[in-house]
Amino acid sequence: MDKKSGVDLIEARIVQEFVDYDFEDDRRLLIPFMIHNKIGFLNRNKDCVVEPKYDTFIGNCYSEKDLIKVGVQHSYAYERKNRHPDIYTRYKYGIMNAFGECVIEPQFSGIIIGSKSLIVRRAYGYDYDGAHALLDLNGNVIIPFGVYSQIEPFNFGLARCKNHVRDDKNKHIELHGLINELGETILECNKRLLPPFYGKYANARSKQILAKIIKEERPRINLSLLGLTCNETNEDFSKLDVNDYGTHYGEFAGSYAQDVMGYSDDVINDAFEGVPDAYWNID
């Protein structure tokens, strides 16, 4: 954070003229460049691998296994009660590999890249029933849209999944389950409520519950996906690092979704397509 301007420089990109750039010092396999506000990619031999056609990108390729999230802008309208439709401009995201090949065409409003799979979210509309799907790293469908209302980011090799139903009084009920990165069901979505365990929500209590589940469900869990072995204890599990998804705040400061409901910038961007007012659709 720059103290004078208050600008968060973590995501900043330094702009240089092509003739001044030192390709030999850049370790990336794909080097982004921009012409007329469109982004393309060069290799280290200065060959154009991907022509300028993207509006944004997230990530870098330092090895052949790395993936880059690429995005193009799209606009859509959201009709509010007693108001004229609001028009929003957001990104549709896809996945590009280290060879510049488009593994997934930009079509999703959010993509979370895991070690074994991708969590993707629908790009259009506000139908949050079944808005998430799970794909492998080649774009093949593991869990299609409609199976779960929501799939949260993976942590410790597991993701909490949700379904929403209505009881006899037409009240929303949230059911929780667990899947691993291969899409295998560890716990069916039922009345068992599980605490969130990623980002700022990962605390000692949630880790204890997960450790208990891992112990109970060990025959059905691929421990290698969790970074565990059969000899490791619950105490070892509780020491695993927590990723920082869900820890970023400030972009949507002042909104009810962030200030009152506590949703982070990451969640609002991914789950609500960057529209904080849309949080009520999944309550």
C-alpha cells in the first residue's frame, strides 16, 4: 500500500516501452503485452504466441503446468423492482495454458484454480440455484451446473458445497456437504451444517471439525489430495497453511453485503459477479 496515495500496489503492473524491456531477465514462459488496450502474450524469443484479444488476465506461467485466467468484457442488465434496469460491465473468464492455448474459452463470471480442478461460475443471470460447477484442468466437466447451489473454494483438499431447499413453511434451509478436488462426495448435502473453512473463516474450531471428519471418513478420502499421510495426526492437520481467499476487504466498503454481512471482495467478485446487492439471492 502506497502511504501517500492510499493505492494498493500489490496488483500493480509496471509499464515499459518494448525497446527498453529486458526479456532475458523475465522468467515467465508467456510475457503479456498490450496494444490498443488489448492484451496478448509473447514467448521469451519475442514471438507473438497469443494476439492481443483479452481485456484482463490473472496469473503467470513460470512452468508448463501453470495456468493463466484470461478475461473479456461483457455487459448485461439487471432489473430491479420499481427501478429501471441497471447495466453492468464485467468480465467473462477462461483459462489459457503455458503454451498460449485456450483451454477454456472466456465464458464464466468466476474461475477458481485449484491444484486438481477448477470451480467455475455461470456468467449470466442471477439464478443462483446451481450456479457453480467443477471442471478438471482440461475443461472437462466433473460436476455439472445444477448439482450444488454453491461450491466454495478448496482448502485442505476439500470444499464445502451447499444446496438450498424450502421447508413446509416455505422457509429457506441451507444444506451442507463436502467434496474433494476429484469431485468425489465425502459428505452428502443433508441437514448437517458445516462451518466454512477457507480464508478468514478458517479457525481452530473449523479445523477441529474437519479433522474429525477426516478421521471418520478416512477410508473414502484420498489423503494425498489433502497433503496428509495415514501416520499424520489431527494436530498435524491443524497446522496446515490457510490460503488467503476471503481475506481481502475494501473494494466494496460501504455496501451492506460487506459492512453488515461480512462478505469479502473475493466472494463478492466471484459469487455475486461484483454486484454486492445481489447477495440476497443466496440467503
